[in-house]
Amino acid sequence: MKPDTRKLLEWIKPIPPADDELAALKLLQPGDYEIYTEKLNNFLLESKEVFIKLGVSSMLRSGDLVTGVYTPRGDMVAAWCGTYLHAVVGQLPIKFVAETWRSEETVGVRDGDIFYASDPLYGGIHNCDQILIMPVFNGGELIAWTNAAVHQPETGACEAGGMPLSARTRHDEGMLLSPIKIGENFCLREDLVEMCVNLMSRAPRMQAIDMRARLSAADRLRTRLISLAREKGNDFLKGLFRMTLMESEKAVRRRIAQWNDGYYRAVTFMDTVGPHQSMVRNFLTLQKKDDRLIWDFTGSSPENDSPMQTMPHSLAANMTIHLMAYPFHDLPVSAGVLAPMDWIIPEGTMFNPHPEAAQSYSAPACHGAMSLGTVCMSKMMFDSLQRDLVAAPSGNTGGGFIGAGPNQWGVPVADILAFGLNTEGHGARSDMDGVDAFGFSHCPTGRAPDIEETENEFQFLHLVAKFARDSGGFGRYRGGCGTEIIYIVNYVDWALYNTALKGSKIRNCFGIFGGYPPQTLPGIEVLHTDIWEKMKRGDKDLPADALGLVTGRAIRGEYSVGSMNKPTKVVLNGDLWALFNGGGGGYGDVLERDPDLVVEDLRREVISHRTAETVYRVAYNHETLDVDYNQTGELRHREREDRKARGVRWADFEKEWAQMKPVEEALEYYGSWPDAKKTREIIRM
């Protein structure tokens, strides 16, 4: 009964309309579509607010979630996002239940039923993303489904925090729920809730409360849909839903048809594979043909024995984050957007692994591909009426860390701290700088929680939380800055923490049309410190940023500087570390940046003097920051001439470049060099 990968990919597209849906379209009068789709959006907004106010885990409170409305057969009609990828994959467990359990006499689908799922093999993203779905009945007829989904930061895996870096198969990842009926008569079954809470004994409070928050959000949406159906009739909703899908598809096809046919390619590399520092390649060939897009990921690295890989439907859903936020931002968040798209994702790659593969880091595994999708779409759209929506990739870093252990209140917690995640830099656009600390690459509308709120809930003090200088990619328009945070273990004797962050050696985010990539991100730890003694004395030399921490060494302790990728470890009271969330890519030639914008960046301390002088080639008074425009012009002219002198013919560059190869230890998970083909078998038991 388990759906295969091809079926799951097909399910993200809308099911062809049934005769009764087409007949119901005739019930809609002029203006109905506009009025009642806005009503649906208001219902979704309300359900989102209910969700956030009732939940407790960090990503939930930050709005990294979704609530959605789906047709009786499971097509996505509308969603509040939140996370577009959760909206897209929310269709898949619904379609599985509708196809498999509705006619199964021991299960069935009845008014008041509550289903729950988290397994990527049935359409989820990874083990942490728990989805609650409810059927909506009116007058005995199934008229819709609602859902509420968010990352749950504990799964009972082999490591705390739900995303175990050491996982080698899915059996290391804790609870993986196929779609099950977890409640009836509008109530959760307490025996099944207890089962889930028991599995989450590292953070039982979060599991128990967040399950009910999901139910409250989905049920609020259900009651609003019933009210509308009673006012307008079941067939009216049927027609409204189908029109939404059809209008979205027509608009997307019309827009795609305006762009130039062709092939658009990009490649990027990531330097993290689970707990290992190793390189993998992500490769995308995006074909635009007539009114269709064909996404071909042939050439990406093979699957591996870490948790950093993902299922094809999850990869496709992650691509929709850019699609729905940029080229199709003005269209309904519906399955119709995905109708004109096909996917080529070869088996045996990190984007289509064996079903037994670990996938707890499936979302971070897509960060390189997300950069590729943004770049290929931007190349395609540059020569179009949508040029103003061309952008470089956002940071795609995933800069949160998993903290676990009893907090200062004696409550066991295991969570991803969301401040870092939700302060990533956005990519520069064709007409403006990227947004500094804009949000989360998977959740454009996410908000960073207040530092005070985090410190009240968790056993960590923030010594520093600020923009990271020089973190945005340089260019005519600068990529948005990411942030840097220095955390200290506070109030408790010990805590656990780990990170699976990438970008300490190479960045999977890059600039476009001459823009620079953002900077690489160091991992900094200081253990066995004297930080509390210094604070008690009122010392004035506490560091103001991570650079000052490392160079000044005013805090006594054992320093280490290396990768941000940190497998789970025990840290003690007073131990501290710096965490970076990456900036976005730059756009265009740095020598075309307005000098006044450069000095404004200096005033805001988001770039350094070294960058202003050696990258942007701006001459200015260091005291007043007044620009010398004449000298700036001379410096930039000289740099352009130097570029010409440094330049080589393409054939000569290619000949030299083709001889280069990373050291062998960096290629353990890459595949063959340079084409990333499979080189070894992985045995999973």
C-alpha cells in the first residue's frame, strides 16, 4: 500500500477535474471567485494565529508552519505559508488516506476523524515534520480536508533533537508515522497521544502541547469551511475549489509561455554530509519548453549513509519555495501552480535514495538545490516582464542549533533554537539589496523569536546577537546580511548541543551576474571559560562580536576554530560558542555599486573598511565617511584595467581548471570526479 516515489511526485500535481466539479463551476457568479478566495485566506490566517498561540516549540512559535485547505481528493486549494514545502507535501498523506483508508472497513473516514503522519515514505519531508489532517463533512458529504503541520523538535531518535547526525538508516530516526487515525469524534485518542509522548521522553511537554495546537488549528479551519458551506452550499465550495486550481494553472502556464525556451543550468557544492566534512555536488538542468518546466537533477551526487538526503517529492516541494515567493507570488498557493512541471530525479542519488535511507536532514540536504532553482529561474526571467523578480539565492544555511537537556525550570527540552534559523540574509535583487536577517530559507514569513523569550525558555544566554559583518555577498546590490550569535550555557550544570551547518569551507549559496557569494562561516567554541567571573567584576572588555572573541581572547578558556558542523556533545555551564547564519548572494558587478550605498553599509557596520576599499574600490574619509568621487572613479577604472590584464582566454582557463581536483578525503561522498557518478554500494540493515 505504501506509495512509490513516482506516485508521490505525481500527487503534488492536481487530479484532473471530475464531472461534478466542472458542473459546480456554473454556480459561481461574477465576483464570487475573488470574494470567497479571500474568505479562505482569512480563514487560513485565523487558523495560523490559533496554531502559533497554542504551541510551545521554537519553530512553531516563529511561524515556520502551515495550515491548508484541500479538496476531498487531496489537491491543495489554499494555504497559509509559512512553509510552502509543507503546504505542497500536505497533499500527499491526504491523498494516501483518501485512496487507501477511506474504503478500508477497519479504518474509514468519518466526520470527526483525526489523522496524523510524519513518514517521508508516505509524503512527509522528514521524521520531525508532523502533519495533522482532518476531513470536513457537511450534510454527510466529505467536502474538504484541512491540515496543520510544523517541525516537531524531538522524535525519540538515537540523538536528542529529532535530527540525529549519526543516523545511517531510517531506523535510527525515531518515530516515523504512516498516516494513522489518531482521534475520533473531534478528540485525540489519549492512548495514541500517550504513545507519541512516551516516544518523546526527552521533551514530552512539547509533544503533548503541540499535537493539540495542530488539532486546534485544523479544527478552527474545519469549522469555518462548514459555516461557508452551510451559507453557500457544498457544490459552491466544490466549484470554488476547482476554479482556484484551474485559474492557478492557467496563469502559471501563461506566464511560463512568455519566457524564452531553452536550457538553464547551474551547479553548486555543499561541504557537509551528516557528521562529516565532505563535498557533494548538486546539479540542475532546467528546461523551459512552451508552457512547461522540466526540472532535471541528473549529475547530483549519489545517495550516502548519512541522514543528509531526501525523497524526490520533498526536493520538488523545496523548489516551490522560490516559485511561490517570486515568479508566482501573486497567484493562489495551490496545486495548480505545479501542474505544468515535470521532474527528472535519478534513483540512487541523494535526491532519490533507497527507502531505507536516513532522511532526518532532508531539508538541509535541499539547500544547494534551492540555490540552483533560484539561479536558473533568475536566468530565465531576466529577459522577461518579470525582471524585477530576478534575485540571487538566500543564504540557505539552516543556521540553528539543537539544544537539549533539563532547562532552568527543570523541564526536559530538545529543540532547535529558531533565532538563528530565522535571521538568514536574503539574496540581492535586480533592483535592490537583499533583506538583512530576512527569515528562514524554508519559511519566507518566519520571524525570529525575541531573545528574552528564548532565554526564559531555554538554558542559554545570548552574549551577542547581531548582523554578521561582511556576511552578505558583495555586488552592485548587496546580499542581505546574516547574523552571528554567541551562546553561553546558563543556569544549568550541563546541556547537549549539535549543529549540522554547512558553509565553513565552501558556500552552497552564490551570487549572480557578477555578484559575489557570501562569506564562509567558522565554527568557534570556547570551553571552561571565566565568563561569569568577568561579568561579576563588571569587566569592560567583553567581546562585541565573534571576531573580537577570537582575536582579543579577553575570555579565558580553551579555544577551537573549525567547522560549524558539530556532532552532539556535552557542554558545561559557562561554555560558549558562536553560531552564524549565512547572508544572501550578491547581484551584479561590485564596481557598479553606488559609493553612497557603500559608506551607508559602513555606517551600519554591515561591511568592513577592508571590503569598502579593496572590493568596492571606494575612496572616502575614514573619520567623516565622506566619499571622494573622483578618486573612486580612478580606483574603479584602474581595477577594470587590471581585470583585463589578469584575464585569460576561455580555452586556456578551462585547460588549467580541468587539471584541478580536491583532495581525496573531501570526495568520500561526492562520487566520481568530476561527474559525481556512483562509486560504491551502501548496505543498510
